[in-house]
Amino acid sequence: MKKKIAILGSTGSIGKTTVEIIKKDKKNFDVILLTANNNLKEISKQVNYLKPKNLVINNKKIYFKLKKKYKKINIFNNFDHFFKKFNQKVDYTISAISGLSGLQPTLDIIKHTKNVAIANKESIICAWNLIERELKKNNTKFIPVDSEHFSIWYLLKNKKIKSVEEIVITASGGPFLNWKVNKIKKATPRFAIKHPNWSMGKKISVDSATMMNKVFELIEAQRIFNLDKSKFKILIHPQSLVHAIVKFDNGLTKLLIHDTNMKIPIFNTIYDNSSKKINSKKLQIKHLNNLLFKKIDLKIFPSIKILKYVPKKISLFETIIVSCNDELVDLFLKKQINFWSIHVILKKILNLNEFAKYKRITPYNTRQIYKLSEYVRLKTKTLSIRSPK
Ligand code: NDP
Ligand code: MG
């Protein structure tokens, strides 16, 4: 029987990788839903070869264009309209919209899917408790997509979480690993988005350059695996071959290696426990002999210090970290602030007295998260534009 599949954010970096995988096995998939925002060319291509049953297109202009062109597909301009009409259950969903815009659709799709593979970090970081509640309520299986979390999840299969002594999350070091601090301070978006190992969306590429991506990944890992921060270590591993290392209390340590592309984790979330094969690079001695790990230099990556602001239990403070960083990355990409200001302003905002109370407030709905996020973004913008470049 064909697998029913939904892809939220099908025109993005993760979305397109997912589409590539299912395109190779088209006869076994029934594409129930694709969603996009601005990318008319890509979504039109996907519609032509995947023949989805439903489309959600947030950009109104693009929505009207598609509505005119494709009469046989149900096309919606927003998720609310779609979910009001949708009453099916799909087998597999990949949630890969970028930013907090991905949160509500992720929560809503959980009711309609047997398995949900979540790439959207922001929803895990800001609202894991809400996601967990929906997963339990709807008996939906969760699989993490981020390569490090996918690797940890894979290494923990058939293991008790209590038996974990330590987990290492690896970081490539991004494009500025070997740059001098003075040069990094003046780095332009062109260099910041040029990741040496991974091909990703612009936002996450800048987060890799500042190392905020690892701050986010550590929070993500804490929430998903329900482990204390003290169990985790982040190490620079420039080759990006080893994605996670887990040490167990029986003295054994497992590590997971896979090619440096998101195809492998996504493929394995779609085909979990199946005999399906994927082409991947051969293991080469020259690579294995060169597995290098080192500590993070805080002078080059001061953003990593943001970790000390993260509360033990999930709180609304994570929404502040995510939204402030999001706005700062936007401003940097628009060349309105410089690269170094990202962590300087982020720290300034996180230290504001008005935000301290949020460390003690557990998120209880998405409205609260979105409202706070909007406020923080505005505050960040105002403060950044006033700050010297
Ligand atoms: P991209 O920027 O490449 O893609 C984002 C996707 O979301 C696109 O389909 C885009 O549509 C859609 N989108 C953006 N804004 C909206 C909106 N307001 N409403 C509806 N749809 C929207 O992002 P990535 O694929 O790089 O990342 C997606 C998520 O996965 C992020 O949360 C990221 O942190 C996470 N992630 C990504 C990894 C990677 O390797 N790229 C690795 C691990 C996690 P359109 O293009 O049509 O405008
Ligand atoms: Mg990652």
C-alpha cells in the first residue's frame, strides 16, 4: 500500500531533500500535502511531478497564481482553512517550515499523522511540552530530523535513557572556524552563509557561523531526550562525519557516522525499520584516520555562552532567545547590523530585567508564544537600530 505523506515547507532545503527521496520511489507514495510560502517556481515543479492532493500556500499572490493554474488540487491560503477541512490521517509528515511560523502547523498536523519527523528546531525549543502533549494524545510517533538528534535517537534505540552517562554533540565550526576574531567581526553575509560542509537555508547557516545553532541543538536535545544539560558536551569536529557520541553506563560508547548531508537522516526517518537502501559514500581510511575533535574557543564563538541563560525546565525564556536571535540574523542578512553585533545585542536583550520572569513560566499555548515572540522581535529591532554598527 502507498504511504501517505505530508511535507510542511516542501520548497526549503529540508523540504527539497525530502522531495528528492520520495521522487525516487514515487510509486510507493501518495503525496497528501505540500506547503510553501514564496517559491512559486519550486512548488510548481513539485506539483507537476508529485501531484499532491492539497497545497497550503501562505503568500497570497502565489496562492492566487497557483489556484488559477491547478484546478484539480485543493489549494488553501493558510493552515487554518486547510485544517478545518482536512479529516484524514497520513502515515508520515516532515515538519520543515523555518522559524516559529512552523510551530502551529506542526502541532496541528500531529492529529493527522501516524509519524512526525520534526526538523523545525524552533517548535521543539519553544514548545516541546505542547508537542509532547499532542504526540501522547494522538498516539503519534516522533522522530527528530536534525542530524545530531537523529543520531542520538538512533544510538538510543532499545536503550534505557537512565543508562546514558554522557552525550557529545558535534559542531563543524562553520565558515569562521579558522578565522581571526578581527576578521570575523567584519564578516559579511556572503561569507557567513558559506558553510564548509553543509548546504542549508540562510538562517541556519548564519546560526552555524555564530554557533547559536549548537546552543539551539543543545536545548533541543535536552528537551527531546529529557536529560540534564550537564550530560551534554559540544565538541568541534570539522569533518562533520561523526554526528553524535553516546557513552552508556555499561562502559560502552557508541558513535554514529554518516555522510554530511541531510539525505541520510531524512531517508532513515521515512524508511525506519525498512530494507530500503540508499547510496552513500564508501568509508575511507583517510577520513577515519583524520577524525579530529576539539573544544570550542569561546573567543571565536562567544555565542555559546548563551547556554548559561537556558533554564533547566522548558520556559517562555527560550522563545525570547529564539526570537531575538531570529530578528538579529534577519537584520544581519539585510546588512543592518554587523556579524559580531548578533551575540552582543542578544546578550543585552537576555539580560533585560523585564524578561527574567519568563524563565519561570511554562508555555501553555501558542498564542502566548507568538505574542511574546512578536514583542521581542520589535524590541530587538528598536535596540539594534539604535546600537552602533
Ligand atoms: P529554508 O529556509 O530552506 O526553508 C524554509 C521553508 O519554510 C520553505 O519551504 C519556505 O517556503 C517555508 N516558509 C518560510 N516561512 C514561512 C511562513 N511564514 N509560512 C509558511 N511557510 C514558510 O529552511 P531549512 O530547510 O534550512 O530549515 C527548515 C527548518 O529545519 C528550520 O527550523 C531549521 O532550523 C531546521 N533544520 C534545517 C537543517 C538544514 O540542513 N537545512 C538541519 C536541521 C534542522 P518558501 O521557500 O516557498 O518561501
Ligand atoms: Mg544539526
